[in-house]
Amino acid sequence: MVSVGLLATLKAKPGKEAAVEEFLTGALPIVEGEPDTVAWFAIRMDPSTYGIFDVFPGEPGRQAHLNGEVAAALMARAPELFDGAPDIAQLDILASKLPAS
């Protein structure tokens, strides 16, 4: 069961789209090591807008993710890769369907 999530929206700087995609796909092995990150998606919304959507069983898992390695790398590389700061929204999950574990 998940109760909270995050939605980060990221706008790539012109010409940095491939680097953003490489960063996002490279983050997957790190996230796989986070036990409270139940589901994690790196998405492309249009040619230069990307996102990360992830869900957690509770606030401790979300905070662990926000204080983790991927978030630190995202903020460190933001000036290089993104047009503006990442927009990170903290969400409450109202309903979900996840595969049985």
C-alpha cells in the first residue's frame, strides 16, 4: 500500500535532452536499492519536459528518498541540465493499483 508520492517536473536546457535522459535512466539502479520506493517512473512529457513520479508507503520513505543519492545528484546537476529549478510536488495518494508482491 502506498500513501504518499512525489512528482518532479524537469525542463531540459536546449541541447541537453539526451543528457537528461541518460541521467534519468542511470538513476534506476540507485532507486532499486531504496526499499520504501515502491514504484518509480522516469517519464518524458514532450521533447524537452521530463518528470519523475514515485510512490512510498509513508512519509519516512518519501523523506529518505528526498534525502537520498538521486535527489542529491538531481540538485547538483540542475544548473547544468535544466532550464530552471526542478518543480517537486509532494502528493497524497488517494487510490492506487500496483502489482501484487
